Amino acid sequence: MSKRKLSRLIVIIMMILIVIPNIIQALPVQAEELTEIIRFDFEDETAQGWLPRINTEQLSVTTDSAKTGDFSLLTENRTGSAAGPTVDVTTEITEDNKYELQAWVKLVPGEEPIELLISVQEEPMSGDTHYENLSPALTVTDQEWVLLEASYTRKPDLNKIYFYIEEPYDPDQTTGASFYLDEFTILSSSENVEKGIEDITPLKDAYADYFHIGAAIMPSQQSGLHGELLTKHYNMLTAENIMKPDAIQPVEGQFNFAQADAMIAFAKEHDMAVRFHTLVWHNQTPDWFFRDAKGNPMVVDGEVADPDNYETNKQLLLDRMETHIRTIVERYAHDIDSWDVVNEAIEGGGYRKSDYYIMTGTDFIHEAFRITRDELDKQGATGKLYYNDYETQDPTK
């Protein structure tokens, strides 16, 4: 080959190498189809399972600002960069599947700009807990909502998975700006999601002679693919959050039954039983339950705040608990026959040192069961009463 021909060939090859990538970039790319797995929008006026990560934060559902709808989750009293809201997604995320995460955040008016990101806490079946930042840290202000986006693939042999919102790690930080969270959404590639419900014998029919097949759900899971799966295979429902004290009676004397009524109506329509969860719990119970007549906390730093008025405040707490129980049981006595009366009152090898326990000892447990049974009797109804807890296989518990 002559030098001239070789030179032409080299020029042609170089042109191809330059042009082809640009052509490829210009070609339309088929966007991957994503299916929504779960959306936390707080429109049921509950925290929907979100909890303080460090246990110093204060979480509340607010109408002060919202990305969509009327409500968002407000996080205040942050005591460090890692302090923020967290949610257990263990049952929502399946192994080896890829997920896309979206979260809208905004600072409370008056806060200086900070950076926020989505992170994950993974607790393996054995070994050390793993922490990882999933999204880039983006600057967030009090002027507009900012979208955080991340991808996540579940690893094998995990016992627990938590997603949370935090600032970039700073070991010296002892405070943190308050912020709103809204529309935290988990999406999955369409290849991970079945397009329909498999035509097999319903689980509720296969085990009809033995026990109910139950599921704990949020209102959004009563429709779509979740709803189809529920109505085919399940014959018992438990509310994830909408029947907890902070959802039912967020303000003293103001009962919110709309979401609970809707779930019970759904259950009746599909011939499902309902297990009420929960009448009494130390968590997701409004602060006013544990404040005296003047609005002061009954318990401070694990101690009775006002020993001189201990008996008065103890009785006030028990009276509030009784009003809460009787109002709910009266309404649902003939709709519900299984009641989680007291939830998670035991920790380790003894009673959990909750405000209920500090103020009443074990009286709140005895009274809760007595009151529930008495109100059912008054309504001419029957029902099974339960103490509910986790890790009950632990002998020390």
C-alpha cells in the first residue's frame, strides 16, 4: 500500500472514531420503565413509619410546607450531622433488585443553607452494621424544594435495611438545621415487578383450616398491584400506622378516624378480618399524653419531673389512656375482634423504661386490658386481646 493510500485510510478511520460516538450519543435512548413500590407522602397525617434516627430528633407531620398535597414530615431538634428521619424498608426491598430513590427536602424558614443526602444503614445477619451514602450531597435552602436521587441494590443476607436523610458526616457537629421531607419514593425496574398476580391457589384458601393470612399495610397499598395481591391471598389486615395513637388522636379530644374507617371498609368489602394496632404504645403517642395539666412534661431525663404531684399526674395519664381506649373500642367493637392492647412494653430482660412505666409502673398494662375488656362488654361485643412485641423468641424477653 502506498503512503498516500495509507494516509487516506488513517484519516478515514480517525473520522469514523470521531463521528460514531457523536452519532451514538444522538440516538434516542429508551428510558427504563420504573414502577412505584412505595411512596411516603404523609397525607394520612402520620409519620408513616419514619422515626428519629438518633432518638433526640422531634418528628411531626405538618401543613407548614409540602411538595405536593397538604402534609410533609418535619424534623427538628437535630443534634448532629447524622441526626434525621429514618425508615425501615426491609420488607419493601428484595435481594439483588435495583431500586431508584427520590426524596424532596426543604429547610424550615430562617435556617441557613446546608447539604443533605440519602443514606442507608444495613444490618447483616452476622457481622458489623454498614453505612453508606447513596445520593450526592445537595445544597438545600428554605426557598425551594430540592430533589435528592439515588440508586440502591440490596445485598444478600441482610437482616434490616434503613433509609435516612442526613448531612455529610461531621463528628464535631452538635446541632442541625430543621427540615421538611416529602414524597420519599422507592421505584423498581419493571423487570423486578410482576406484571400480574400469578394464578395459583390463594394462600388464605390453602390455610383456611389453620389460621388467617395477614398483612400490615398503609392506605396506598389497598389499590394497584398491592391491592390485587392483598385481595387474592390475604384475609386479615393490620394497619401499619393509621391506628396508632398519634394518628387517631393527634390533639387531645380530637379523634381522626377517616383513614381507619376507610381501611375497615376495604376489609369488609373483601371479607377480611382486621387486627387493631395499637391502643397503647410508648412510641408514636402524642407528647400531650405525658404532660401535666399545666402543659409541663411529666417525665424529664427518665425521672418523674414533679414528685409532689406524682399521684395527680399518674391518674391524669391513666384517665387519658382510658378515654383513648374507650372511644376507639366503642367505635369499632363490632368491626374488630383482635386487639393489640399494649405494644412493646418489655425491653431486654425487664420492663421498658417508657414514660408510661415511669409514671404508672405496670398499672398502665393492667388497666389497658381491663378497660378494653370492659368496653367490649358494654358494647355487647367479644374480641381477643393481645400483648404485642418483637423478638419474642428471646428467652430473656
